[in-house]
Amino acid sequence: MIFVTVGNSNIGFERLIRAMDALAPKLPYEVIMQIGSSSYIPKNARWFRYADYETMLEHFKNAKVIVTHAGAGTILDILMLGKKPIVVPRLKKFGEHIDDHQLEIVRALEERGLVIPVYDIQKLGEAILDALDSNLKARPRRKTPPRLVRIIAELVNNVGGI
């Protein structure tokens, strides 16, 4: 399963939801999306608006690939499970956030090799297929050490001003 999450913002993330819905029929696994307040309703994937924390963690654990916005808490939860997410930052120019702090977070985490960034939504499908291929070849990953998570949390707080 490929899991997509856009977080709990009251601003939708139409760009990501539409792109994933278009890709869903072409992907080798079922796509499940947490769409939050997005107004676009997927036609090619299962979806829900919001879920409790435990349900989200279950989706993260069960997913072969996770595609997410650059929410700091979401990324940290995924990294704690030993997974490397594909991250599409919400951008101010598209009205997806009030500023570009998500872009700064993605760049900082990309420099450390912790995420797979997608800055151009047209390259999302390629990133997913590459991640699926890498996951098939990779040895099982251990959970991210708590010390590394603390470092990431500090980095995100410094970069994102959260």
C-alpha cells in the first residue's frame, strides 16, 4: 500500500491529492490518502479526511511508501519507524501555507539524507517508483535512533520556527 498524508491544516493540499489521484491507477499498489480539508475528492484511491494518531501510525507501518507534506511531527513519526518518506512541501505561492517553512524543512532534511524530496509535482510518480524499487532491494531498516530524532526535532524547530 502507498499511503499519502496531508496533515491537519485547515488549508487543503489539492496539488498533492490531485497528483496522487492521477497516479493511483498506474501504481503497482493500492493508494490510501488522508486528505484533510482538501476539497478535491479522489476517484482512484481510498481516502479519509482525518484519523486518530494510532490509526495514522498503523498506516505508516503498513505502507510500502509514504508520501507526505512537510509537517515536522508527521516526518518525525515516520522516521521513528525507520522509514524514509517522500516529502512534498506545501508552498505559499500555491496558497497551501502562509509561508515556505515546509520548503526549508525539506531542504534541511534532504541535506542529511533523511527524506526523498519532491519539489516538482510532475516528478512525484518517478519518486514513488524509485522508492518502491529501493525498498525491494534494501535490507530491513532499524528504527531511527532517538538521539537522531532529537537532532532532527531541533533542526526543524530552528529552520521552521515552529
